[in-house]
Amino acid sequence: MFFGTYFHTLDSKGRLVIPSKLRDEAGTRVYILKGFDGALAIYKASEFDRLSDEFETLSFNKKNSRAYLRARLASACELEVDRQGRVQLPTQLIAKYNIGKEVIVIGVGDHMEVWDKVAYDEYEKDVDQNFETIAESLEKDER
């Protein structure tokens, strides 16, 4: 399970060091794709396979399913983790999702998220102000 918050900087080539506490769990091959709320999502191979199985349950005949599948799968890239624990973030994803040099990597259970630091700070501030209300409104996922 991925958890924790880690502050990192992309190098000049757009490489991200996977936080050492998450690296063993991630393995040597990961998948990056559009996440939610402005984040990029990184899944280890087995979790991406599970996510792909979920994608296959969606009906392409439904407009919202098509839009969701296109957005997620069009952005998906397979990445190799190098010997230094780095992944090369695709330049098109960095640009499209406004990921700056300073990033925050958070573990969120079955995947990691990569956020632009400024964007995450704003998001976190809003969530912190509404934490109790959010918690009270939660329902269990019926997976």
C-alpha cells in the first residue's frame, strides 16, 4: 500500500525519483496516466492490470464511459524505473497537467500521485478546511 507525502524536484530532463519508501512496492515498471483533481497517477504493474480490468467493465456505448476511457487511456504511458529509482515523466504530460519543477508525491493506497507543489498546496488547504464535512459524507466503495 502506498502512503505518505514526499517533496521532490524534477531534474532538467523531467525525471522523478520515486521516493525510496515507495520504490520497493512500485517495482521496476510503472504506468502513469491522468489522475483526478490535477494530479498524475502512477500505478505499479499489478494495480494497472486491475485498473484495466475495471476499464473493460465500462460500456463504450455510453458517452460518459467513452469520455472517461479516452481521457485516462490516451494519457497512459508505461515507464521503467532506472537503477537510481527514477522515472522519465513524459514531456506531454508535464506540459498538459502543468507539473512544475517542484512536485509532491503522495501515496494514496493502490497508487501514487504526482502533483505540482503549488497546485497541491491549494488543494490540501481546501480539503483541510472541509475535512470533517468530507469525512461525514463518505460511503463505502462497493468493489
